[in-house]
Amino acid sequence: MKLPLALLLASSACAQFYPGLSLPPSGANQKASVSQSIGPVQISIEYSSPAVKNRRGQIWGKLVPYGLTDLGYGHHKPSPWRAGANEGTVFAVSHPVTINGQPLPAGRYGLHMIAGPTEWTIIFFKNSTAWGSFFYEPSEDVLRVTAKPSKHDFREYLTYEFPIRQPAEAVAEMQWEELAVAWTIAVPNLDQVYLSRIREELKTVPGFNWAAYIEAIQFCLERNINLPEALVWAQTAISTPFVGQANFATLSAKAEVLTKLGRAEDSKTARLAALNHPTASVVQIHQYGRQLLAGKQPAAALAVFELNHKRYVDIWPVHLGLARGYAALGNKTKALEHAKIALPQAPDPLNKKGVEDLIAAMQ
């Protein structure tokens, strides 16, 4: 049976869009995607990328109309631009975020835009699988935000990028021809997102290694958050069967959490246990003494340096620690005595220079 020419042409046109067939994209508008992480939060934009071709100066307000327009197909209602070509543009985010300060839940969204000479509306649409904007319904909007268009270096192909990236936010930008439209994506509770991920990961393979708990504890200490749970993690790292191990690192982590919680005596007990533990190395003890010096606790620092001397006698950097401890307390005689012992023990030119500088400063 021979099909009419009109039907053959219609079938050929539709075949370009039929899902599952590997055919050239309609209009040679190649598919593209871009992704960006904000910590554990994953963001992606999937789109088809049209070219300017010979239409420079004819894109905005013409090929892409300003405002809403009847696209000549679908429900024939005023609709926005599909923010790309062919299939709809999809914006996906793995966790709740804010867009220009407005909340957007995790999910996949059809990304549509209403262009304008001085202001654009960016629409995050519930239906991410609809073809283009032909069946757009305002009732399915999840979020609308406004943005100002800006001048941009010429772009032949429509492109999405993340030109600005910060620890808790990023700027997404649509660029085409000589125009760009940007919006800010922020994660307002990024630390809590990290914590949720850490909790889940500690239920898997990392949770069978005490070192993973130390990393989780340090995350909490640096941000001064989640300290009661951090203390539980510290005890797990020290004593849980098949996982825990009492050593300098685990006992020190517990001491640091107790300090943050204001439990000074308990912290002191845990710290002494760490410093006197067989696993405490000469460098670990020395570094803790340096931390105390940095924290303006010279007497406590000298006590730690003296403990190091008692345990390790003449091993580098025992005498350097004593020199710094005595210098901090104003005892230059004792400080010089230990600095001169430390000088020939320095393991490399950089450390030797540091000791020489210390001696010169005291003399």
C-alpha cells in the first residue's frame, strides 16, 4: 500500500521526536547539559542548544518574543519561552534550595522564561516532561522569580553556565547571542545537609573505621554545631567493639568536644589520657603544646612540652617546644638553653632557620 505524500512527510517529521530512536535533533539543535555541586547538593540543567546562525539582532523580542505568546500548537494559550529548543529545558536539584531568595523543593522542573526588554521572569514548572511550552499551564508553576538581563559577549550557541560559585551558593546563567540572564541558587542549611549525609555514611563502610568518626567530629567542631552527637561519635570511636580504638586521635577528639560543651574537668581528664597514651607521638604532643601557645595558655603549654621531654628526652622537636614554652613565660635563659640544643637537631633547613630566628629574637 502506497502512503500519501503528506502522510509520509508528517511521519518523517514526527520520527525526529519519537523517543528511543537515534535520529538527528530537530533543527540541528544539539542536546546539552551542565551540572554543578553546592556541597552534597547536585544541580543540573538539560536543554537543547539552538544557534544564532544568520539571525544576529533578531533573537530577543523577535525569534524569542517578549511576554507570553500563542505558540501555534498545543492548547493555543499564551505561553512562555521553553528556555531552549526542541524538548523542554529541565532544571533538577537534589535538595531544597532557594532561587533568588525564594524556596524551591528538591525535584525536576520544566524551566521556562518570559523574556522582556528590561526584566525577565524565570519559571520552575511542575511538569518536566512536557514538550516545550506548548501545554504550559500557570497553575503548575512551582516558583516564579524575576531577573534582569545583562549584556554578554557574543554566544553563537545558547549555553547555560555557573559563572559564580561559593561554598553555599552558585549563580546559574543563560547566555545566548549578546544577552545573559542569571539567577542565584543557594542552600540555606548546607551544614545540616552535610550532617544528614554524614549520618547516612556512618551507617555504611566508613562507619566501621574510627578515623571516619574523627572526621565527622572535626566537621562539627569547626562549625560549633551538633556537639552532643559529636560526643557520642567520639565515644564510638574510642570504645565500640570492632570499631573503636583508644588512641591519641580519638581521646583528643573527645577532649575537644568536651571543651566546646563547657565540661572543663572532663575535657582535662580526656586530654591527659590522650597525651599519656602510648600512641601519642612526639610531634602530636608538640603540636598540642603549640595550640595552647596560640590560645594564650603559656603555662599549660610548658607543662605539655615538659611532658614531651619526660617521654621522649632529646628527640626533635622536644627542645624546640621547651624553648618556645620558656620564651612565652619570659624565661629567656632557659629558652636559649633549649633552643641551642634544638638547633643541631633540626631535620631540614626550614626548621633550622626557624630555630635560628628564635635564638636571634631572644638575644
